[in-house]
Amino acid sequence: MTPAPTLDSPGTDKGAFVREMFASIAPRYDAANRVISAGLDEGWRRRAIELLDVPPDGRVIDLCCGTGDVSFHLLRTHPALSVTGIDFCAPMLDRARERAEKEARGCVTFLEGDVTSLPFGDDAFDGATMGFSMRNVDIGATLREVGRVLKPGARFVNLDMSKAPNKVWKGFFDLYFYRVVPLVGGMVGGSRAAYTYLPNSLTHHPSAVELRDRFTNAGFKDAGFLPLMGGSIAVHYGTKA
Ligand SMILES: C[S@@+](CC[C@H](N)C(=O)[O-])C[C@H]1O[C@@H](n2cnc3c(N)ncnc32)[C@H](O)[C@@H]1O
């Protein structure tokens, strides 16, 4: 029997692999998230949005918006914002649009597109967010594009898994993330393979300090990060110079 292709299989296109993986889990993505994070993910998104510092009626781009969790949080916090969610996985966007009809009390648009090549002009947005996605993208290309579409002085806030500095806590968290998440993701999310890839995508991800330095090197000023859950989650931020 031929083994299923993995991200490391020769000739695998990372973008296509990630898109197909999310398409396979889109219908149950929200339910799986709530179970895997024990409902804590909503609080983490709220903390990230608190760091955004955007004008009340500004234009915000939510990169890799998926089913819209961060976009809807943005509108709950700042109802006069105009939010554009962008993602390259059509089934995730279908779910975001379904949710918008029920949940959004404001201006939100969901567009299909790749965050490494954004279909917007320079200096178009007052703020940018990204939730649980930096591990899936080309970091350099994404930071370059975010920097291009933000207005000078506007902030980018990125919430994602990270590597806890304390070895004991990291060991405990890794046990949950690498062993339990694939099992729970298989049961609730419907794809054990996808929920095996997702934790593994953290393995080659930069540490929180390294990612902060990537922000700085990409031209963001005042780059920093807020560790959550002992550093297993981090909110990185930086301001376009
Ligand atoms: C883990 S989900 C996060 C969704 C949402 N931001 C959240 O907080 O729940 C990652 C999303 O990133 C999207 N994605 C990954 N790479 C992308 C890229 N290069 N361009 C656009 N979307 C991408 C996937 O399709 C998926 O919907």
C-alpha cells in the first residue's frame, strides 16, 4: 500500500498540502478547537486583540482567517471596524460566511487569497491580525506582505502556539500537544492525520524570541511578544515604521 503523502514527501507543495488539510477538517474545525483548547482559545484571541491598538472605525485585515474566529472577535470588541478576512481554503471561508450571517454585527468580508501575495495596494489597512497560522506560512513572505499593506504606524498582532522556555512545563505541554491532540482531533475534528501535522508544524517554528527578531528584521518597530500559558502560546506584535 502506498503511504499517504506527508509534508516532507519529495515534490510536496506546502501551500497545496496545507489547503487540502484544512479543507478536510473545515466542517468540524470550530468544535475541535474548543475541545482541544478546553475553551481557552477564545480568551487567547481576546488578549491578542487587546494589543492591536486600532482606530475604532479603522480597516483591519485578518490574515489566514479560517472560519472567522479572530474576525468575529474583532467586531465584538470594536463594532465600527471594517474587517477583511483572507484565507486560501474555500471550505474554511464557506464556514466563515455562514457564521457571518448569524454572528457578525458589523462590516466583515471574507476573501479567497494567499497571504504571501495579498491582493491589496500599499498602506491600505489600520491594523492586521493573524491567528494560529504563522506555522503554516512562509514567514518572510508573509511579514513582507503585511508590512506592505499596513499604513505607517499601524500594528500587526500574531497569536500562535510557541515553545515554552521552562523545560518541565514544555515537556508536559508537548505530551498533550503531540500525543493527546492527534487523538482528540481524530475523534472530534475527523482527521487524525491533520491533527498530527498541526502540532508537528511547531517543531520547526522559530522560538518566541527568534520570531520577534524576524518581525524586527522585516522592518517592524517596537516588536515584542506576550507569552500566555507559560509561553506555550504567544502573541507577537510590531508596528510598521
Ligand atoms: C489553524 S487555521 C487558523 C484559522 C483562524 N485564524 C483561527 O484563529 O482559528 C489556519 C488557516 O490558515 C490558512 N492558510 C494557511 N496558509 C495560508 C496562506 N498562505 N494564505 C492564506 N491562508 C492560509 C488555512 O487555510 C487555515 O484556514
